[in-house]
Amino acid sequence: MKTYNVNEKGYYGEFGGAYIPEMLYPNVEELRQNYLKIMAEPEFQKEFNQLLKDYVGRPSPLYFAKRLSEKYNTKIYLKREDLNHTGAHKINNTIGQILMAKRLGKHRIIAETGAGQHGVATATVCALMGLECIVYMGEIDIARQAPNVARMKMLGAKVIPALSGSRTLKDATNEAIRDWINNPVDTHYIIGSVVGPHPYPDMVARFQSIVSEEIQWQLKKHEGKTKPDYVIACVGGGSNAAGAYYYFLDYDEVKLIAVEAAGLGIDSGESAATSVLGKEGIIHGSKTLLMQTNDGQIIEPYSISAGLDYPGVGPMHAHLYTSGRAEFISITDSEAMKAGLELCQLEGIIPAIESAHALAIFEQKTFKPDDIVVVSLSGRGDKDLETYINHFSL
Ligand SMILES: *Cc1c(COP(=O)(O)O)cnc(C)c1O
């Protein structure tokens, strides 16, 4: 049977795999050999589900957005990941990975972060479990994301600046990989999206799959059926999208839409629409689509939303793009900001600017009145208040 899930070699079509330095091989191999076994253990499942319920606050509601639906003349449901503890979907993955780390006997956690959202989610679960937490972050990002740096410190994490290169996310990633090579026995590396060498994309997709697991039974209650006509999500690395798509991937009647950040415009040179603009290459240990120069140097991405500002896309999404299984649409900064403000005023929900990109789809594409459209509302907008204030001169 055709499937859009990972194969046993770690590939989605031609994308994925584990392109890593030899010195990292033992760490990644230990994880690869154990992750499915550990995830299948009843004790693991029990602890994971209990924490998702009592700590994260799951299930997150599937909310029928009545006024938004009226405006666009279709049935719009919002999957409210914004209501999770720490304000986004990222916590689903970090809870899963910290439990994985404990079962692998690790007591030191490393992570890299760009905007700081994944760093905060990682610091949170380390505090919860009493494990040492080291977060690598580019020096430039530390300066521009001060509130998240403060959060990580309050949660007990050590934030180490990456001083090389452009001093942003990719440099922080290099530092984290270097650390992991030097500390193979006691350290687990928590990656924050469906990126990285196999088995990370699959493991993270499985932890995030709780999102579409819930959508199925929640939609059944609302509409009497488990499958929507459309699932729409923004894509940075692609983890909230992977979670929202997961149980629908192999059902072609559920149409998938991935929304990327066009920044100032696809052709402006200031963009993060990585599938459309990307070429095949290797980033973060996996073969995927990424924005690169003709010499294979990574091009710095740009988006008004820090969470979509990633030069690549996870291998699952690269495959969904090239196979045509998902439709990819790019949304500019100003289109996203407008959609974000619209959600505030029609539904009383202030969305993360990442999620606002997904909402902007309704100005681009017309749906039928009886279409059931589920949008992943990946996070809340509190962290983006200053950007909203500056953009709208509030
Ligand atoms: C990090 C983040 C994203 C982008 O990451 P994905 O892995 O693509 O989901 C989207 N929305 C919010 C709120 C985020 O914090």
C-alpha cells in the first residue's frame, strides 16, 4: 500500500535518512533502535497520556468558529493548541522526548532554539522532571528574544550563546551537535520539529499525532464523521502540521494544505517559503528541500513570525510537496497579520503569528459551504504582542 509515512529505512519518498558525522552515529543509532519499543510500552503510554491530560491540559478543544465560518461561507473548526500549557503544540513533543530520555537512562538534556519557543518547552519539561537543561541559542537571537531567554532561565535552564557564523539558529544547531558528540552516554538531544536525522522526524510526528487523534473523535461528536474535507496548518519545520495531518495522511479524500511564510514576498529575497524556493540538500542530518545558494550554502530565511523562520522543511513535508499530496501555499507577512487581527475581532482569540499564516488561507482560496475545514491553531499570540503593536501602530 502507498503510504506517506516513513519507511523502515527512515525515508519519506526520496527525503529523510540520517546524514550525520560518524561520531554521532552511536547516539542516533541508540535512539533508532529503541524509540518504537519504548513508545509502545504500556507504562510509557500511561505516563505520556497522563501528563498530556493533567499537565498540558489535553484534549485541546476543537472549536467551531461560527463568525469566521459565516464570513467565509464554509465550516471552520479551530484545533486549539494555543490553549496548551506554554501556549503552543511544542510541549506535546518535549513531554514525549523527556520521557524517552529518562527511559534511555539520560540525565542531561540539550536543545537548540531560534525564537526560543522550543527552548522554553524544553526547559519546562526538564524542570518538571528535574533534569539538567542546556539550550544553545545564537547570540543574535538571544538579543532579540529576551523574554524567552528570561523564561528559560527562570525554569532553570542554562542558555549558551552560539558565537560563530551568523549567530542564529543554524549555528546553535552546530553547537548542540558538537555537545552531543562529546557527551554520547548521559545526554539526550531534544529536537523541536519534524526535522533532523531519522528517527527524529518520525518520533516527533508520532508525539504530535495526538492532535489528529483527537480531531477524529471530536469531529465525530460535532459532525457525525471522523474525517474533515481539509486540514490546514502552517509549516516551519512542520511539526504542528505533521500532528494535524497524521491520521489523515493515507486518506486522499482529506485534502491537506501546508502554509509557508512568504515573508515580504516569494521573489523578494526575504522569505521562508522553503518548499517552493528550496532545492534538495542536506540540513540538520536529513535530505530535504532547503533554501540554498548555487554553491549549497544555506540562505538565511526571513518571516515576521519567528517560528516559521527556518531555511528547510521536514522530510515528510518535502515528500508531501513533491508528490502533490499536500497543496503548499505561501502567505506574506502583511496577509498573516491581517488574518491574525481578524481572528481577534471575529472570535476573541489572539493567535500566534505562525498560526495566523494558516488562517490567511481563507482570503486566498474559496471553500464550499458544506466543506469541513480544520485549521491547526498552533499557538497563542501573547508572545507576539510587540510585533502586533508595531505592525498596526496600536
Ligand atoms: C514553533 C512554532 C511553529 C512552527 O513549527 P512547526 O514545527 O512547523 O509546527 C508554528 N506555530 C507556533 C505557535 C510555534 O511556536
